[in-house]
Amino acid sequence: MLTSPILYIEDSTAGLAVDGVSGASLKLGDEVEATGVIDARGFSRILRRAKVSLLWSREPAPPFSVTAARAATGAFDGMYIEIEGSLKAKPEITPQSVIMSLTSGNHSYRAILSGARQDAVFDRLLPHSLLRLRGVCVVDPEYSKSLTPFVLFLRSGGDVDIISGPPWWDVRHLREIALALIPLTLIGVLIYTRAEHWRMRAVVEERSRMAREIHDTLAQGFAGIALQLESVLQKPWARGVEIAPVAVACSMAQQSRREAHRSIAALRTLHTEEALEDMLRKLLQTQVAGSQLELAVTSTGIPQRLSGECTGHVLRIAQEAVANAVQHALATRIEVRLVFEPDNLVVEIADDGRGFDVSGAPVAEQGHFGITGMKERAANIKADFAIQSENAGTRIILKVPIPRRQGEFWHRVLWWRPPSKTSIHPGHPA
């Protein structure tokens, strides 16, 4: 069964080591007759003062296929077994032996090939490879050195089969993958940033084009119409009730021109990288300029950058709310408050003018689109929209969800601004 480093023989019941007899004249598979005195030491048995005689030659018997847990019990001591295991590290190769440390489940063991090494298989073995081994199981502490429950003595390099190589997720491969992912991640972030920059530049260019078109067509057209109507009203003969429709048309043209300029201001405002508070302040100034109405814009919490679409809807809703307060509420003060929460932006627009019946407010079917438009814009950005109105004033509350993004900590740090409060008083330049 095994002739080196010591002669091992096996029958149908068990295997044992033969002491004091050289196996040089024997070869693997030979059937022999052995006599002597059995010395039992724990699970190991040694035949001492032995005499061994060759009976005839045969092929080696097939091994018993066992697990490391069964081999560790000592039940297969001195027997030819087949076992699988994962290689812990590169084999220790010397001119006299090859030693491999293996694991199988929760059990560790060593495989040893004694004698001069002539097999190149050991040079191909990599750590964490799964191997199938055939050899003699020995639990004698003289050979295991009490380092493992048992050792496996191999007969040659042919007793080692490679089932599979190291898994791709071992520490070395994971380290290499991590190092490779760093530049790929940086490249991906760069590409995304460039693409986002190009997209935003295209949006800005389109909004600039729309602002120019509105200014050069609608705004100029309304200005021309208003100018012509004003010239008619200034004629000496323009007196009396029959000229009233002309005055109404002039007022409508002037109002349409102001609305066009507000649309232009909103489009231009979205081009900047300013904070939402500053955008609102600049946009709403044009609506209260020249009036005795006081506007206050405040912001609390850690400002967070919203998407361009979300910012546009918030600005439009605030613009419409202030326009309603100026035109219908006869307010003297409007307060716009921004409250940045971890996951939401709360926008409150309150005035001290006369309130109205919210349930009876005119709707789009009646030709009034202000409140309907604000509700639709809020729905587009999945925001909660509410109107509270009493005799002492009206309050509009918009709650906008802010999606969490990667790098949010640095995003907040970069965009942090201390809470501020700015008021525009009567006579303040717009």
C-alpha cells in the first residue's frame, strides 16, 4: 500500500505500519504476508519485530472515499483513502519532501509526499484550489506533530487531482478588482458629470432661446399694442364711455406685457447656479416693484440643490401665489419661507390680505387657471399642495420631497449657507 517513509500494509479490516522492515523490494499493490507483535498506541497500530514475505504482485486496491471529519476520528488510520480539501497556501517543496496544508469544512490536515520530487503538478498548485487526494491516513502524533488530527501520506504526484482553481473572490482577486474599479469609477463619474453638464447646457440654451423669442415677439408685441392704445387714449377726442373698451384693452396689453417679462425672468433665473432662496428673491422682486407691498424671503435648514425641473415648478408656484396676492388679496406684506428638512423642502407663502373661500375658488372650467396650474405643477414633482385661507390672509404650503443621492454629505457641505432673512420694503429697488 505504501513503502515510504514507512511500510504500510492493509487488509479488508484495517491498516497498520510495519516497523523495522524496508519496503525497497516491494512495490505498490503487492500482496504480502506479515507476522510480528502489534503495538497499539491510541488509534495507531504498529507491527513490531515483523517479518514480511511477498506472496504475489497485484494492482493497488481502490481507496476508501471519506471526509476529513471521518478521517479525523481515527477509524481509517493506516488505510488508503481518498479525500478532498482546499489548499491553504503554496506547497512547501524541498528536495526531500512536499508538504501541503489543507482544509475541509472545519477540519485541517496535511498531505506529505516523501522522497525526491519528480512531479511538476505541485508547481501548478495555487492557494485556495480544491484538490482530490489519495494516500494513507495516519493519526500517529509522531507524524502529525499534533498540528492536525491526521496526515495523508501520498505515494506520488499522481495522487493529486486539481478539481478547481482558486475562486475569483479570494482576497487577492478582490484587491485587484477593487484597484481596477477605482479608475473605472472615476471614469464613470467623469462621463456622467460631462453628460450632465452637456444636458444642462442644452437646457440652458433652449431656455435662453425661449426667453429671447418671448422677448422679441410676445413682449415686444404687447408693448407695441399698449403703446398704440395709449396714443389713442391721449387724443383730445378720446373722451366718454365709448372709449372705455380701448382703456380696458390697453390695461390688458400692459398686463400681458408684464406677464411676458415675468416669464422671461423665470427662464433667465433658472440659468444660474444660485441657491433657491436667491432665485425666488430675484424673481419675486419684479412682481412687487413699484408697489407699497413688503416682501420677505427667509430660509432655514441646510440648503439642498433641487433638480432643474423641480426648481422651475417651485418658482412658478411661488410666482403665481405672489401674483394672486398682489392682484386679488390687497395684501401689504407677503412672507416666503423655505424650510429645508432632511427629506423634504417646505415652501410657505403667506400674505396678510383678505382671504377667500377655498372650496368656492374659481376653477379652470370657469376660465381661472391659477390655482389649477399650481396644483398640477405640484403633482408633477410629487409634492403636497395645500391652501389655507381666512379673513386675515392666505397661506399656501408646498411640501416637496428631496430624493436621497450618493455623496449627499459632501453635497450638503458644499451648498451649506447660514440661515438668512431678507425683506424688500416699499421703495426698495427691484
